Amino acid sequence: MHHHFIDRFAMGDSPIHRLDARAKLLAVLTYTVVLISFNRYAVSDLVPMTVLPLTLLWFGRVPVWFALRRVLILSPFILMLLLMSPFYDRIPHDATFGSWRFTISGGWLTAMDIAMKFALGVLALTAMMCTTPFALLLEAMRRLGMPQMIVMQLGFLYRYIFVLIDEAMRVRRARDFRGAALAPIGRRLAAVGGVIGTLFSRTLDRSERVQLAMAARGYQGEPRSLSQLRFTGADAVFLVLVIVYLLACRWAYPRWF
Amino acid sequence: MTTLILPPLAMHMANELLSVPIAGLTLAVAAILVLIAARRARRATTDDRLPLMGVMGAFIFAAQMINFTLPGMPGTSGHLGGGVLLAILLGPTAGIVTMAAILMVQCLLFQDGGLLALGCNVINMGVIPCLLGWGLYRLVLGPVAKAAAWRQYLAAWLACVVGVTAGAAMVPVEAAVSGVLQVPFRHFLGVMIGVHLVIGLCEGAITFAVIAYLRRVRPELLGLAADDAPVAGRGPGYGVVMASLLGTALLLAGVVSWFASTLPDGLEWSYSQHRYGAVEKAVQNKSPVVLAVDQWQTRWSPMTDYNRRGAPLGELPAAEPNEPESAWPNASGWRSVAGVLGTIITLGILYGLSWWMRKKAV
């Protein structure tokens, strides 16, 4: 596994990629707040909310199927919850769509609402992550006031995640080749403990080596970044557009239609 | 073989389980707690260990790859969640900071757990398991430097079961306070605790195995050789342990039991809240639960885009000001059609525009 696995589209170039990471972060945050503030029966009010994530994906040249697949992968837990709700709320509601009238129970309305909010939230987040390199996002968080300490840990985590996952996968394969699945439970547990324990002590040593390497390259307590974030007019226009759009979705659309 | 990976799926909260005020509140609380932990961790671990927590976060991701096939449940395998192990090995503050970093990366890069639910997730999977687990571990362990093996194993196991389950018990509480879920609080709590007892046992088993290995190979990491213990040895005194443990336990017990008693479940609660409303007379033919839900939603929904069946709408004074006034008898239906059509047209235009721009760029 490599960073390609998650960062596949983030290194590309498009109007959305060129936007400032801060603008995108703020836009997606506001979008999510507005999204979950909708009433849980107001399924049809959510329809215009699909515009923003899809637009970001299209203009960012991210295949929509890629984002939709992420939604599917993540859905099991939320699926369990939303399939439970029809059992608890069986009050029928009359719903109308055009001249077509039908009856639907409140539980199904809630289930549809949760499913839509979940899908839209994941789509928006995916759109942001697929158009922003993680390093720039970290820089954006730092400039928006996230403490240096946390931002640095996130950076290290991102840097070493696949290094260590690859290591773990190698060890796991070695264990499985040696027939670990056939061993009695106690042995298997001991094997897991040994593998993770070894990984842990190796990681401890690795973090020391990283620290030494940083010191050797002149690190003095403040990381320097070459990435430049410039909040331009285009970013301001983007943010204003998003806010107007969200206001329209949340208040104007349900009132005036 | 289909493997069911239990812990991450069952505990990451999604945005949809929270209301905006609760999301904001938990985000603020989590941010403050993580900041305090970060400051303390920075003081405890000197500058030469700065990459430690980040790299340890990556270690947890890697350790989650090492699966352990559960006995008696073929096809199901558990793996480490990691919070309690981190707290035991690195101390609670470093554990909290690492877990927060892990959860943020899971949320941003893998979209696992909602952006606004991050506060809840940090509290449920970071703060509570680390504090409670570590406190319990230290309590059972007694003096660290010469702890007996059985005591250490028991402590690790207990810490995992209690830490994980307590964190999971917070999920229904947060959802119930938000008033989003329709699943009754008690059922949800029961399911979460039941499932997470199993997960906690599994996590405990793995943590136990790791501790057993480290005890044999690198005992200094567990603080066993007191003088040159690099990480875990620098533990605070017994009083701090007791205080943190008691604090977390009381908070948890208080919150959960308060809800279990005063908020038997969401529906009953809303029913008892509104049973003396004027609306009761209007809909006498309905069961009390139905009535309660009806009232509850008219109170809390600013716009209702469906019509209540059977209920004489004219007699519900609470609903009046909120209903969109319209001369069109079937306004809500046509409204939704208009919304869907408008959205499709807008999306079509935007798609065309993006397609055109892409062609121009090539």
C-alpha cells in the first residue's frame, strides 16, 4: 500500500485544486454543519444539497464513482442503524410527489434522511481530500489556529502510516505462511502479542532515529514549510458563493417553494 | 475468507447521529482536553521524543492489520483498537494525543467517522479509554517497578474491557441528547454495551499478549526496571491515578445513569414532556406513543413537508405558524417536484460547464 491509495487525485491540477486549502476546509465544514441541521423528516429539502459535492468533484476532475465507492465502503455501521429505525417509528405519513400521493412510515423517512446525509457528508469530505494534498491541508489547519504540536503529530502519522502498515503486512504474511491459523488458541494469541510487541519496540526505535535525522538536518523546534498558501480573490469568491448557496438551501428553498 | 473487522466499524460516530449544538459542544470539550493532554505530554516527553506520538499513531494503524481469528466465531476476527495499550505504554496524555491524531487521520483520509462527530469520537475512543483504562491499570497494578506478572495481565485485561465499553456507552448518550435517533435509548445502550463487551474482551486478550511479550523482551518499557525506564516509568503518583480514575468513572456513571433513569427512552421522554399539551384532546384515537411523536416532530420541525394522516390539522395550534402557507392545495408535492427538477437542471448546467472547461484545458 502506498499513499497513492488515498492521495490518488490530490496531486492533480484543476480549478478546485488551485483554491486555497483554507477556503476548501471552511467550505466543507460549513456544509457539514448545515447538512446535519436539517430536520430528520425533511428528506426532500436535502435534494439541492447534492449540488455542492458533485460540483466540487466534477470541477476537481475526480471520478464520481470513486467517491461513491467510498460511501459504500463506509456504510455498514450506519446501515445497521438506519435499518433499525423503521421498526421503532411506524407512524404513517402522507407524502406527495407531484400529483402522486403515497403513505410512508416515519421510520423510513428517518432512514432515508440519515442515508442521504451520510452519503452527502462523505461525498463532500472526499471531494475536499481528493483536491487537496494532505500537507497543504495541515498547513491550512496550522494557519487556522490548530496547535503546532497536533499538526506535527498528524504530519508524522501521515508520513509513516504506510511504512508501518507495509511492515505489519509482511510480518502477518510470514505468520500466516507458517500455519498460524492451525495453531491452538493460546499459541495464536501469543503470536499476535509477539508481532505487535515487536512492532511496538521497533517503532519506538524508529521514532528515535527520526528525531536524530531531524536534528541532523537542523531542526530547532519549529518546522519550516515550503508550501505557500495564498488566499486570493478567487478563494473569497468561492467562499462567498458557497455561503450564499448554503443559505439558499437551508432557509430560502424550504420557505419559498 | 470474509473477515469482519469489528472495532472500527462499531464505534466511529457519524455526523448524522448528532445535532449541531451537541456536535459543537463535544468538539469544544474534546479540543480543550486534547490541548491539555498535548501540553502535559510535551512537558513529560522532552524534546528528543517529538516524533514519538505521530509515529506511534502509525504503529496503531499497522497493529490493526494484525488480525486475530476469534475462537468459536469462524470468519470473524478481532484486532487491536489501541487506546488502552497506548495509555499503558506511553502514559495517558501521550495516549490521548496519539488517539486524537489517529481519529483525525481516519476522519480526513479515510472518511471514517464524521467531521463534526470528531469531538465525540475523540472523547469516546481517546479520552475515556486512555484515562479510565490507564487509571484502572495503575490501580490494579500497585507499585509499578515490581509488579507481579499476574497482576499486570489482570490489570491490562480489566483496563481494556472497562475502557472500551465505557467509551462505547457514550455513543447512545450523545445520540440521545441530540435527539436524532429513533431507536430507544435503552435498546441502543444495551446493544452497544453488549457488542463492546465482546470487543473489549478481545482487545484485552491482545493487549494482554503484547504486555506478556514486552515483559519478557523489554521489561523496561513497562516501567519494571525503575531507573532507566524511558517512557512509562515517569508516571505520576498514586493520588493522580486515583483522582483521574474516580473523576472519569463518576462522570461516566453520572451521565449514563442519569440518562438511564430520567430518559428511559426518547419516545417516553418526549411523551411525558408534552402530555398535558392542548393537542392531546385533538387526537384521542391514537396511542400515546404515536401522539407523542407527532407532537414532538411538530414542535421541532420548522417545516413539515408531509401531511399528517388522520390527525385534524386545524386543531393543532402549535403547528400553525410553521406550516408554509400556500393557496395551492397540494403545494408540498409540487414543491418537491420543483426542487428535484431544479436540482437536476442546475447539476446538468454545472456538469456541462466543468466538461467544457476540461476540454478547453486539454
